[in-house]
Amino acid sequence: MGKLNAERFAKLSEGYEKEQADLKQSVGNLRAIVNAAETQAVNVKSFLKIVKKYTEPTELTPAILREFVEKVVVHAPDKSSGHRVQRIDVHYTFIL
């Protein structure tokens, strides 16, 4: 007759509540991904704005370096292979 008994209703209700909780969690995760993508898009646009400013530089000046490079990390030298090897990380502005 289309009527549910209490046990059946409880099972369906439990499944529905679990699905709603999972969907809320998914929404939170997806919002975080979208925010990260939007931030990265803004960073790329800012970097491209600087690049367009210097399309054909004739020399590398300190002013150009300051605009493009956020920081340079120089690691300790490694002599374990018999040769002196030193790692240098260049962190560009707006590029993660």
C-alpha cells in the first residue's frame, strides 16, 4: 500500500543522513580546491604582467631580478661523491 514500517524508514533515513554529511564534506573540499585554483590564476596573471613588461631585456639588472625573484636559497655543499656539489633553489615571485 506504499507505507513503510518503522524499521525500513529508519534504514532509509540513516542512509540519507550519511549521504548528506558526505555531500557537505565534499562541498568543503571542492571549495578549497577552487580557492586554490583561483589564487594560482591570480599569481599567474601577476607574473605574466611582469614578464610582458620585460619582453626583450638587453641586460639583467638588479631591478629586473628584484621583480622576478622572491628569494634564493643556497644549501650547504655536498662533497660525498668526491666532487663539490651545491644545490641552489630560486623562488620566483608569484610562482608556487
